[in-house]
Amino acid sequence: MTGAIPKTAYESDEVILVVDFGSQTAQLIARRLRDAGVLAFLVGHDVTAQEVRSVAPKGLIFSGGPASVYEIDAPRFDPELLDLDIPVLGICYGLQVIANTIGVPVEHADHREFGRASLTTRNDDELFKAIPDETVVWMSHGDQLSENQDIFRVIGSTPTCPLAAVRHVNRPLFGLQFHPEVSHTAHGTDMLTNFAFSVCGCHGTWRMIDVMEHQIELVRERTGDRRVVCGLSGGVDSSVVAALLSKAIGDRLTCVFVDHGLLRKRERELVETTFRDHFDSELRVVDAEGAFLGDLAGIEDPQEKRRRIGHRFIQTFKEATADLDDAEFLAQGTLYPDVIESGGGHAGKAASIKLHHNVGGLPEELGFELIEPLRDLFKDEVRRLGEVLGLPEQMVWRHPFPGPGLAVRILGEVTKAKCDVLRDCDEIVLEELTSADLYRSTSQVFAVLLPVKSVGVMGDGRTYESCVAIRAVTTNDFMTADWARLPYEVLARMSSRIINQVRGVNRVVYDISSKPPATIEWE
């Protein structure tokens, strides 16, 4: 039962299940509803009607996906889901697979439609309540429904998609050919909350404190009197996990911080000080710089870097915890974007973009079971959970730092010398960002050392030195992101200081790519 309701689902009297057909943005649907106080989480497309009935959800939302209903191996669903007498909203492929199941033809569109479109709505329909008659939506499809007025009533259309929004004539089935969950759809969140409140009858009573209380209960139930080891990086994700576990099991938590030589400047000292000021649990610090840099010597491929770092992490944890006879669990701060980028969506069909060292389970020889209490959360939700847990502001709102550290911000081979150069550059970037009071208004800002050199002039002499890129983004969920429009004078100070103060760098560039198509980290 791979589509079964996950045991980690949080308890609530009002639940909406998102049936995942492999969309990269499926979890955004759940996140929009959670922001409105409605508990929503993903289940696989092969979830059964019996399993859904046991949860008694207020409604179902079928996500989009990359398949066509005409493909032999296209994901399907249990047809009895449509007979549960609860509202169902199909989005893009979700609408098409519903239509195909109940006998409404789906046809190949004249051309693939990707991007913004103008939607004309019938706002007398409850799905479009308080939404303008004309609004912008985001399309991403190659198939669409054929005309069939006997089964579906049209409640919205675009110039190229006559059945852009439909509802069944006598059953609580709704469909949108566009994606309301993405920020490009102007009133998409309003459409989803209209479905939750006006159609499904939810009231928005779910809160982040419910996540904390339920996860604490699950951790206690699963671990009993056994010890948990937590991989602590100093970032918000692992810090929130540590705080949650500390609250749940107290001194049965041992945190391990690995100094792999790929950290930001003075990172180790900051982690040790912050941890000991706010936690009562044991902290073990492991100096493993030599081992990690040795593994990375001569390696340029980013996936191979991540693979080697992940392998060395496992070996390091094994050695650092060998004397803990009662330790049976390893806790990690894995988030949902990590899972999606590693191809681990609930439907098992999400494209693999990056290999994350903390995603994909643990080898049997390590001897730990994995605990990932944040696995279904986005970064902003983790920050809210951290606040509920009472963590200090400077810890909760710290910019993310990747588990592989500077290894994925140094393009090409990683060496200690390059790490030292990048550490100095990164410190300058963050100092100037903070000085300009822009730290909280940006989501992630850092420097990247590029594998190119260029000619420069310093004084009267020619230089041939490295190039550094500055990357700054704004985002709510880290699934999509836009490049931050930092003031020119701030960028100028960053560039001037880097070139003048960091030996070996003579050029600074600014990355103005959004996600997608780029990712936030360069590797």
C-alpha cells in the first residue's frame, strides 16, 4: 500500500488530502492550505478509497503530473475515490485523469501551453467567489478536455482552453486546467481556500503548535526509552529537529556536529556556543576536515561530490556514535524541497534534480533507523515551528546553508585553499548584507567560487585571478525563488571589498537567475 496515509500525518478534525500524481509543485497545494489553517498533506495516487475513508477528509485535491492519460503507464487512481461523497478538485493532469475515468474525452492540444494565460471566470461559482471576472493563471499542459456539456459545466475559460475550469453537473467534482498553487496564478491561493472553506466546509482551525505536539507524541511512541542521535549542522533545520527531540526525549538525545572543513568562517565556534546556550543535551564535535577533503580531491562532478560527502557523513557518524549502545535512531533535518529535488515525491515520479546527502534512507550497516520530523514541511513552516519551540530569533531566521557546505559553492575540484578564499568572500557578502539591513528581507545570500579566471588590472600590474559570483534570492518555500534586487550600492561595496581584501579574486559577478529554471545553489 505505497499510497497509504502516512503515519507522520498530523492530527486534525479538518483534513484535505492531496493525491500526488508526480507534480514538482504538489506540496505547494498542501502548503497554501496549511497557511490558511487547513491541515493538508500528500498521499500517493494509489491510495485506496478504504484508506481515505479511514481519515474522513473534508476533500481531495488531485495534483498535476508529467504524464498523459494516454500513456500505458500513466498513474491512475482508485475510481471509488469519486464515490466517497466528498468534494474533489482536479488540477491539470488531476483534472484530465478524473475526466478520463468518468468518460469525458481528453485530447492533445494544438500546442503545448506553458506560461501565463487570461482566465475569464463565472464568479457566481463558489470556487471563484470574490475573484475578478478576468484574472491571470499559469498553464503547463499538452492535453486538455474536449467539449462535453452533459457532464461538466464550464465555469472558466481562456482563449486557447475553453474548459479551463469546470464542475460536474450533479457531483462535487471540480477541475482546473491551470495551476492555482503557483505564485504566477494571481488569485490561486484564493481559489484553493474557496475550495477548502466554501466547498469543503473547513474553518481553518489547524495551527503549527499542532505539528509540534503531534510530532513529539510520534517521536516518544517510536523511540520508547532508546537513544536518538541527531546530526546537527547549526542551520535552522537541524536546530529545530534538535529542539523538538530535546523537548520529546530530553537527555536521551545526543547531537553530533561534524566539522568537515566545508563550513563558513567561524561556523564551528558559533554552533558550539549557540547549542550549549540553548540545549541541555549532549553535543559531540567531530573534526573530520582531512577525511572529507581527501575524498573530494580531484572530483569535479557535483553529483559525485554529494555522493562522497554523504558516504563520509555516514562513516563519520558511525565512528562518532560507536560507544552509544542504546542509540537506535538517527534524526535529520530533511525538508520537503530536499525530498522533491532528489526525486522522492509521494507518487515516486518526481524528476531527480540533485542528490541530497540526507535523503534516501540509510545503509543497513549503520545500524540506525531514520527519523525525519520535518520531512513534509517547507522552510517557512520550519521557522514557525522553531518559534513555537522557543528558539532564539537569530537561530530561527538564519539563512540556509547546504549540508555539503562549500563543496557545492566551489565549482570544480574542492581544496582547502579554495575553501579559505570562499569563506572570506562569503563573510564579506553577509557583513554588507547585514549592515544594509537586508538580511531578513532576503531568503538566501552567498558567494560562489567559479572555475574560471580572468584578466584584471591592479595598480599598474596585470592579474589573472578567480571570479566570484554573488547569489541572492527571495522565496517563501524554496521550491521556487526569484533573484533579489539588491541595491547597486550594496553590491558595489561587496564587490570592492572582495576584490581588495581577498587575495586571488579580481572579478565579481551577480547571478540574476530565478528558480526554475536555475536552482538556488549552483551545484
